[in-house]
Amino acid sequence: MKTSPKNIPKSPGIYLMKDDRQNIIYIGKAKNLKKRINQYFASKKSIKTKHLVKKIKDIDFIATKTETEALLLENQMIKKHQPKYNINLKDDKDYPYFCLTTSEKYPKLIIERRITAKKINNKNLYFGPYSSSVYNFSGFLRNVFKIRQCNYNIEKRNHSCIYADIKRCLAPCINKNKNNFEDEYKNAVNNVKLFLNGNTTKLLNELEKQMIKHSSNLDYEKALAIKKQIQQINDFFSNQSVIDINFKKNADYIAFLTEENKVQVNVLFVRGGILIGKKDFSFELNNSSTDFKCDFLKQFYFSQDKIIPDIVFVDLKQSKQNLLKMKNTGKNPVHLNSQSGIFLPSINDEKQDKHLLTIEKEFFKIFKKKIKIQIPKIKMQKQLMEIAMKNAKLNAQIQQMQLSKNKNALEQIRQLLNLEKIPNIIHCFDVSTIQGIFNVGASVCFVDGNPSKNNYRKFNIKSIKTQNDCAMIEEIVFRRYKSALFKKEELPNLMIIDGGKAQLNSAKKSLIKLKLNIPIIALAKKNEEIYMLSKPDPIKIDKNTSAMRLIIRIRNEVHRFAINFHRRKRDGFFITTKHKKT
């Protein structure tokens, strides 16, 4: 091992374990780096740790001031490098949140996706996360509570906008100088807070009191408006499939399903007593995985500035059948599938509880609030967990069907193109230009028939200033594999070029320069014909075959990726030019 144990500090930090190709295979954090790393090489190691240690050829480390900094950095680095022996969440997109801009005199209700620590710490309030249905939900909130959504300077604006004209806004722009309007608007904002915080019963009681008050004062118009609000809220709740308006805390329900070496995870988001959305994840279980549920919780909640709920429900119970199996074998299995499909802990309950308690403490360090991790106990909680498990099972079935479909398609491609190996890794290249301006290129990667977006690449064409697709293809293929060879990346089993015979020959030139022998074809858009180096004429394959559908799908994906890159570059140029002129 290159790194000497003497050079490892005793401070908090993260460690990056590397293999013989200098690829990062595992990232961890430690309160004491020296002590933690030495534990990996102690004489008494678990089978999982032994398996990992065999692969380690070097260890890097990054020291931090505090353990909390190490925790945040660990999850940022895992997300960036996606090491083989850390769990790899397949879906880690930014979630939509509601933002109530309480830093303004007349707050507006907007939707934001990227939430940073700086934003969370400002005076605005954030609620979420929500699913994509947040946009429909926002329409309901604005229609009921009539909070503004514009970006106008209210103090300077003296005429109404379209939202005010159609009675979808209280219109502070034109009503700000009216008596009691500021109090009326504050009241509407407080009602939104109550609703999004799940205090629905309190909200309905408050609205009913206001309705009676206005009615007593003979202000029947306002009383009628509030009555309509109450009706809209009740109608909204009656349309929800799973709801408990008396449960005021925001909660996530997380179900884990293991099948062989794969884990399916479903997360249900319950906000204000309403099931507002879900997220599905899948990742591989490898021999070094320990308590992956705890790893999942840390990576899911710490890898970006999420606003986490008050309670996280995770079902850790074990079926009687599997408890008996564990008792008879006298062993503590890595994982078993219970009759209910719920993951059995790979470690004993006492150790599991200790790990979860540690995560609760880490939650508090990061988010400055107490978050409970609990097992569902009451009927409503158990029902929601059953829904989460049902979703996890369904997602597993869909993925299995897709896997089988891709496997058949790849075998067909191998036979049709007379390849030695099944093309489990496929790269595809395309270029984009407008009459030689803003020349760009792109490559995509598919692994086992699915996009591997971490291996997508974009290229600003450097050597070609005219419209010459062949020369551009030659450049990007050369650059892609020169870099791959330097980084010792795994090479593809098949290359696809978006183009015809000329583009195919250009790509081959680059492979010859690099002394690479990668099978390569070109797919022409016009007639969807395949060009091969070994054949003088193109071949045509039925578009309805699994093989051809996959090839076309990959070609379309690289075309989309290249076009989008070209569009962003072009638009960026015109925006910059416009600013320079002004």
C-alpha cells in the first residue's frame, strides 16, 4: 500500500480506498482516521471486510475540523464518485419544495428544486419534499389561500396583474393601502403555514371562527368566501387515498426489499397528514455491505440539503419463520427475505438500535432538530408501510422484466453483428453544429442495456472550425478513448456512430491511432441502416426486433444529449452577447 500508516492523522475526516487502477472503491468517515483505517487491517476481521481489504492498494484521506464536516463530506464524495462498495442510489434528483418567502412583507408561495444550506438558514420557510404533483398542489393552495406568486416589487406597483383579475390573488399590489389589509394577508400566510405543517384541524377551526365572526358583523361576502375555503379544503382531503389529518408531524416511510444481491427501496412522503409522493431507489448489495439501511439513511438525507421530516419510519421486524431459521442455524445471516418481503437486519437488534440512535444524533448535529427513527406501531403507520413495500415489490418486478428484455436484446445484437462477446457496455457518438458554428460532440454509455449517465461525455470541438462531421467524429472518439486509457477505464464491447460509412471510417482512424480494437458500427438516420467495416453495403434489420429497438434507442439518446449541449452553448453565447451590448 502506497500510503504509510505513519502519515495518517488522528483527526476526523474521510478516507478513500483505491484499487490497483487507482479507482475509488470505498469511501468512509471517521472520528479518528488513524484508528479507523488501522481497524481494517487488524487480525480479526469479518468476511465482508476481508473481501474489501483484498482489493485495497492505496488509501487517500481528507482531514476535517469536526466529525460533522466529515459526515457531510463523506456523502458529497460518495455521490460524486459512486464507489463500488458504497451503496449507489440510482435516483438522487433534486426534489421540489414549497418556499414561503416570509422574508418579504407580502410573502409569495413558490416552488424551488435546489435547496441549499444558505437558503434553509434564511428567513424564508420551506416545506417538502414533494413529488412532481407539487405543481397541481400549488394550484390548489393558491386558489384557496390566494397568496401571491409574482415577482413584482409590491411597494412600487400600483396596478393589478392577471392573477388578481381572475381572483387568484389577494392583490397586495393594489390593496396594500387599504385598512386592515396587511392583517388580512398575514392571516392568509398563517393559514398556508398551518396547512403545510399538517395542522389541518386547527386551520379548519380557525376558519370556522372567522366565518362566524364575519357573519355576526354582517360581512356576508367575507363569510361566504371563508365558507368556500372550508369546503375546498374538505373536498381536497376527501380525494386523498391515504390520510390522517390528526397526525400533524411530517413523516417518511421507508421500505427495504432484498432479492438476492439487489435492494429495492421505496420512500413515501407524508406531509401534513397527506401522502404527497414517493421515490424509488435500487442498489447492489456487495460482500462488503454491512448495515446498508443505516448507510441508505445517511446518504439519502445528508447527500444534499434536504428538509427532513420529524419522523422516519423504517420497518425492521422479522418474520417468525426467519427468526426460527436464524435460531436453528445459530448464525446471523447477511439478509433474508421474510414472508412480508421486509428486509431482516444483518446485525442483531441491539446493534441495529445503536446504529439508528447514532444516526438520530447525526441528524441533530446537521439539522439542529430532533428527528425520530421509528418502527410503525399503529394501524395507519403499518398501512402506509405496506404501501411502501408494495411499491418496492412492484418496482423490483418492473426492473426484472426490463433486465430480461435487455438481456435478450443484447444477445440478439451479438448474433446479428457476429460479436465475440455480449455487448454489455455500449458507447455511442454524435456531433452537432450549425454551419460550422458552435461545434460540439457527445458520447453516451449504456451498461446492460440501461443508460449509465456518469459515463456520458460532452466535447467542445477544438480542431475543427468548419462543418465537417467526419473530422469532428474522429476528434471526439480519439479524445474519449485517450482519456479512458489514461484513467484505466473499462472499454466498451461495442461502439455506435450516429452517421454513415464516412463517419464510421473516421472513428476507425482514431481507434487505429490508439491501437484499440473495439467493434464498431454506424447507424444512418434516414433509413435506419447499419454500416459495418466488414461489409461494403449497409444492412437493414427489422425495426421491431429487440436488437434494433435498443440500437435506435441508444442512437436517439446520444442525439438528444448532443443537441441539448449544442443548444445550451448557443443560447449561452447569445445571452452573453446581449449583456455585452447593453
